[in-house]
Amino acid sequence: MDSSMKDLQQLAVLDPARGREPTALERTRSEAFVERVMAGQATGASARRPVRRRLVVGLAAVVAGAVGVVTVPALLPGTAEEAVAAWTPTPGPLTGAQVLPQARTCAGNDVGGSSSAVDPADVLLAEQRGLATLLIMKKSSGVVVECLSAGDDDQLASMGLADGPVPALPAGTVDLQTMSSMGSGDAMWSNIVGLVGPGVTGVDVRLDNGKVFQASVKSGWWAAWWPGPEGGEFDRLTVTVHTAKGSTSYRPFELP
């Protein structure tokens, strides 16, 4: 036997992960990283559960599943930095009527097919943090999408969340549909989106650095975005779900 092979066998016993199989989440995350490197987009991080949509944003958003591939306008670095600098931990809730310009821009992209007409009722959730507006809306095709913008036309990202009816969750629970981080330096930001069951009164996100902020909860969805890279990691934040009976905290990999 080659002596180098003996050395490898001896070193193997020191491997802390020896004999451990990666979880589905870890495997998916690794595959997504390899795809980003091959596509030349390793500056951002994206994570998703199996069969969920995956978001990779630079000059284009790539969405896995039936929604397909779409090119999304990218903010100039200065605009992205301004949006990050103006971020607030508490979101300002918005109605569909208040975000019609952003909803029309979101509906006009190719994720899930373009919608020519937009009604305020199509907007399922909308929030504002400083300059940026995050919304979740249903297109005429039935596809539910998320869009983040820093104005009526300047989109940071757009992605498909569901291409049909979403499952009903048990009371008092939430799940994780997607989380990601993008950008670099002062313009780096993250987001997280999931479904919410009845009886949930609020959802908070706590970063491991101690920062805590509220997610928006409406129409069976919860969502938030924030400055920083933590959305690309499964072990750098905690999601706290509030109900009338109390609060429960989860790491993202513990959510269904």
C-alpha cells in the first residue's frame, strides 16, 4: 500500500465528521454553492430546502422549478448601499394599493409569467424598511413571487415562491421557503421567507451578533430582509415564533 494512503487512514480518525452523512439541507447548500462558483456568482450566498425555489441574484435571477429563468434589473451599488443604510428593524406594513407601482414592476418580470393587470388584492404581503419595499404577490398565472425594490422601478431581486396552492400549516407553526444573501461590502443584504399557520401572532429574527428584528406576517406568509450575510448560513440566526401560548425559537435547519 502507498505510504501516503496509510497517512490518510491515520488522519481520518481525527476527522470530526467521520462517518457522518450530510443532511439534505447541507447537501443542497453545497450543491448550490458549486453552481454559483461555476456560474461566476460566488460573491453571494443562497440556501434552500429541497424542492424549494433557489435565488441567485447578480444581473440575473435564476429560479429552480417551473418558474424558469428571468433577467432582473440590478441596482447600482450606490442605490443598494443607500437601501441598506436606511434599513429599519421594524417594518412598516403596506397595503396592496400603496405598493401598486412596485407590484406592477414585479408583475412585469418573467418570473412565473408576466401579468398585464395588477389588482391590490394580488399583493399578499408588503412592507417598507427605509427606502426598500418587499412584497409577496400572486400573478395571474397563479405563481406566487417575492420582489424587493428600492423604488418603483429599481429591483434588488425577484423570485418565485410557489407555482400553485400552498399547503396549510398546523396552527402556531411556520416553515422556511427560502433564505439567501447577496451583494458584497456595504451593499450586502439577506432575506428570509416562509409560510405561517393560524394563531401565529408574530415572527422575530435574531442574528447571532445580537441584532433582533421583526418579520412581516400576513396572508399566510412571513418575510424579512436585513443588511448582512447571515441569510446564506443555516447557523447564524434564530427564528422566534410567537403565539398566544408563548414563544418558540428555531434555527433555520429545524424548520420544516
